[in-house]
Amino acid sequence: MFNQPLPGMAGLVLGLTIMTMTPAAADALKDEIAPTGKLRVAIAISPAGGAFWSTKTETGYAGVPVDLGKAMAEQLGIPVEYVAHNNSGQIVDAVSKGTWDITFLPKDPEREGRMAFGPIYEVADATYIVKAGSTITNFATLDQSGVKVAAVNGTTTMRGAIAHLKNAKVTGYQTYGEIEALLKNGEIDAFALSRDQLNAMAKKIPGTKVMDETFKQTVTAVAVPLNHPLALGFAGKFMTDAISNGTLRKAFDNNGLKDQPIRTQTK
């Protein structure tokens, strides 16, 4: 009788692919990772896309998580279904509802208590963009009483901005698009997000400026609900392979990130 602990089983899966598993092992994995018969991939929608954010298109969805979820479902031999949310905080809140099977999102200690993470596939610098005509030039002039800073609600970047700023007021909003409109209209002073996303936004809103300083690094990784060791093992193996065999690079390139280097961490 096989009595190896579940974490060991997850490690075993790391050394296998779905194609080399016994039928019983493959069925056990599918039952755990996709109990509905489809791989339900949780994604967050924004106008810009990126390594974490996805976009709504006329035919469905596009983004790095969309491509990775599709490739993972193909490897499992099952259909993929995308479960759209406004932000990563909503994805985290939905984990207890059982509405998704796998996701790709920023990782932090608060989230590690609510889901299990696999390999990190992107490291991004978080900073602020300031509105057109602003006299704010650095963190010192940003962190002043009366300054209004926006962040996407429930995200690692929002938590980082709240910890970073002692005097400016950080307010959370549900969607990226909502904050973009506020910044364009001059109704907020700054927006906290990853530098790559903000650089893209600055090109769309003349006069805005992305600050040179960085207040934290965010790391993005594959994640599954807690107590799903087979799913975590498979997802970890998939992402390790995706980083080494070019699948991740292709997903970046397909989604407007050809000039963005892939930055990973082993822990």
C-alpha cells in the first residue's frame, strides 16, 4: 500500500507529465485540478494586459495567463474556461467559493495563507505615475498630507503603497480602467502599479510621469487552492517547463511583451 505523505506525492508529480502517468494517476490529478471536467482559469481584466493582467477581446480573452491556461489545459487533455475578475483581490476572495481551479497572480504573505503558489515567472518593480501638471517629482514630495493616491483594491501593490506612504492617502478602486480615467481627468494625484504597466499608461495620457524610484517588487506566480498537492505539483512542473522550453517567452511575445525580459525567482 502506498503511504507516502501528500507533499511527497506532489513532488512525484513534479517529475512526471500527464502523458507518462498511469491512467489512475492521471484521473486522480484531473479530479483534483479540474473537478468540473474543465480547467477553470481565474484571470483579472484591464485595458493594458501584461504578465498578470488579461484583456477582453471580441472573441474572448487575451493575455499571458490566458495563453498559459490554454497550454496547461491542452497538456491535461481537457477544455479550458476563463473566469474573469476585476482584480487579483477578487480572485483571492473567490478561492473559498470553488469557482476556479488555477490562476496566475501576484504573490505576497497574506495570500500564501489562502492559496498555494508554484514557481514565480515574473518580477516587477512597483512605483507611481503622477497626473499631468503635477509638481510631485519624487517619493518625498508624493508622501504629503492631502495627496490622493489610487491603487487597485485588494492587491499586493495597494498593500505595499499603504505601508510605504505615511501621509498621502491611498484609496482602493475595483478596476484598472476606473483609475486610469480618474488619472486622465486629474481627479487623483498618483496611481500605484507596476512600472511596465505605468509606462504603457503614460504613453496614453500625455503629461503624466512615471516616477524613477521603486517602492517594492511584486512577484507573479502560478497558484492553486490550498490542500491540492497534485494540482500544485502539476502546475509547478508545467511552469518550470514553460520557463525553460519557451512557452512562457511565446506567451509574453504574443501579448505585446517582446521587449520585456522574463525575470524569475526560484523561491
